[in-house]
Amino acid sequence: MDKLLQEIDALKARWMTGGDSAGLGPKDWQGMDDLSLLAMAGQFNRIATRPGTQMALTSRPDLPDLGLPALAHDLRPLFRRVLDDKLAEPVDVVRLIAARGYGVNPIDWMPKRKEVNLPPIYEVWQDWRAGNLPENIDDQLTAASWDTAAPSRRYSDLTQMHRHDPDAARALITEIAPTLGADQRLRMLECLRPALTQDDASLLADFLGDRSSKVQSLVKTQLARLGTGPETDADAVAELPDFVEVAKAGFLSRKQVVQPRKLKTDAQKKRRSQVFARVSLSALAETLGVTADAVIDTWAFGQATDDLAQLVSASGTDAQVNRLVQRCLEAGIYQPNALIDRLDASQRQTFGLQVMAHEDVPLTHTRQWIAEPDGSVGWHVIARLKLRDLTKALVDPEKPGADTVATQSIAFLSLLADRDAANRLLDHLTSAGLMSVDPRLTLLRLNAAL
């Protein structure tokens, strides 16, 4: 066989250089004209030979079972079309399908090795792709078993360990974290969030000087949740009375409020922002002679609200952050601002649904709040939106690009709506003139069929 391959290679080499092929090629092919030789060589390469492997082949175990029934076969083309048309992020679509109790076919979609915000059931597929196989997982998570445990198991076990044996969890983090990369250090410290207590403050403080800015930022946020804000600048505290005061408001009740002073120049406003960034909520409250909660509960919304939001985000407790968010929404301030990063997905959705309750709020604002739509919002919420304007932008857009924004909004609602709401919204749009097979409605059709 090797000799035959060498003879055909010599024949092709002669052709490539424009030479005469007489006397070349296998013995049985002698006497053929060049065209016939060419046909024989081509047929031989295509049929009789196959490319060899460039590396040793390894076997993998079967793909782990997700534990959910598979998406119906007739819905798979809809799912693939949604992904092909990029109507939404694949993870969001998969999360919707998982929320309805189904898993996807791995032929249609597989998570990337570093995909984030996945439904937990898909983490075993990530482990499988990374070669972290179930048989390599020890029963007990320890420093010795950390490297052999699958990533999804590591962090879920660490989170549970922190709930039930926080001392052991903190000891494990202290021992392992210095040997890990920044992304893994970040994930380890994120495991503290669900059951964070004051006992974790000392461990977190050890990471304030971490070489990763992301780790430093997370640590500062975690410490703020415990009421331990950044170090306060004494000079900045001395300037606070120039920018904020306690005053009386109302003609009759004369309630006490905390309000920003009226400033005349942009330079003064810039300085106020700088001062607020260098003090803590407790320092502000102490300067004004009120409690930290009173600062939030009696704040008179005005020009400095963004500055206060930054301050509370950096040094307020979870309860204080939630209270300020609630007060912002009550005051008609719907932009996420600095506070949204302090909220978990559940809190963000709760507040986002409050934003949706106001008809005059653009749907784009809601999308900034609800980071992980899960197909659970009823028609009574979605019906409050300006669906007439949305439909018109899809059917008969007045401005260039209006249909693009409307398409994005429909995709978001398709992820947000429960099945009944999805069917009602689909009926509303088709009765307004859109065809049910319109590509912009594919995700909505998928939701309605789940």
C-alpha cells in the first residue's frame, strides 16, 4: 500500500511541474492517457484512502442525563431557529425551557465551557466537556479533592458547606484561594453570598489587597452588605455640611428631611460627587445627627440622588439598599443606577415587575432590571404595557430602527411571559396584522407551545 501511494504521489508531482507522466504510476495503469490517469488518481484518493488521525483518540463516558424530559421533537426546529436568528441569548432561551420542565437535545445546543448564568442542571454538561467526569468526584469536598472535583460540584458544595459548617468553608477558602486563578477566587468568594454573616468579615478583609480588581470589587460589596463600608476620608467628611443638610419640609406637617443643598456650578456638583464617593453611609448619618436608616427614609430626591445611590451601594446593608431602591421607584426614578448591582436576580425581578406596573415606563428600562427572565409573568402584568405602540412599531414603523427596538422588546416579553400570556400576546400581535410565521415571533411561538 505504501508503494502504491508513493507511485501516485510521484505521478501527481510530475503533473504539478508540467512534466511527462510516461512510465510513472502503478504498473496496472501503464499505457493509459493522461486524462484517464488523472481520473484514476482522483478516484483512488477519494475512495481508497481516508485521512488519518493527527492525535491519539480518547474515549469519553456517555453524556450525563439532565434528569428532565427532552424538548418535543416538533419544537426542536423552533428552538434552532431562535438560536440561528439570534432573537435572544441562548442561555436565556434554555433557562425558559428548563423552567417549563424540559431539557434540550445536545445536538441542538451545548453550553460553552465558561458559560455563565446557566440553569444548574446544565453544569454537568460543562463538566463533561471540560473532562471533569463524575467518577473523579470525591464524596467530601476538601483541599485535597478540590482539583479532582467537577467545577459545578465544587462551588455548590462550598456554598452548602458555608451554610452548615462556615468555619470549615472559610478554612478551605483560606487554604485553596491563593493557589487559584482570579476567576476561581472570585467564584469561591461568591459562594459566601447566600449565607454571609459578620463572621466572614475577617476572611473578606484579607482579600481587599487581591491582585484582581474584580475580586477587590466583590469583597468591597460583600463587606458593605455587612455594614462595613470603605474607609472614610476625614477631609471629605468635613465637607459634607456644604453639600447636604437636615431641613423641614411641608407647610403643615413640617417633617424632617435630609436634602442636598442647592448648588450653582458644575464644579460644585462634581465636588459633591467626589465627596460622597469618599465617605460611608454611617459617616454621613453621624455628620447630620440622624441614623443611617433615617438618611434613606427621609431623603428628598433631587440632584444628588445618584451620588447617594453610589454611597449606599458602597457602604449600605442589604436592607438599606432595598429600601432606597423601593423609595426610588415610589419617586418615579426607574433607571437602575448604582444600586442594581447590589441586588440578586430574585430582587431585581421583584423590582422590575414594579417598574412594569407603570405604563409610562419604556420596556427598555424593565430589561435593565430583569436580568434572568424565566417565563413566569402573567398577562395581567404584560397587558399594562403600551402594546399598541409596540405593535405599530412592528407592523408599520414610523421611524428607521423602530422595528428593531420593538423586535428586541417582543423577544424580552417572550422570555418573560408565562404560557397563557405568551398565547394571548401572540393572538394580539397576529390579530393586529403580523403573520404567525413572522420570524420575529418565533421565540414567542416557542414559549406558547412549551
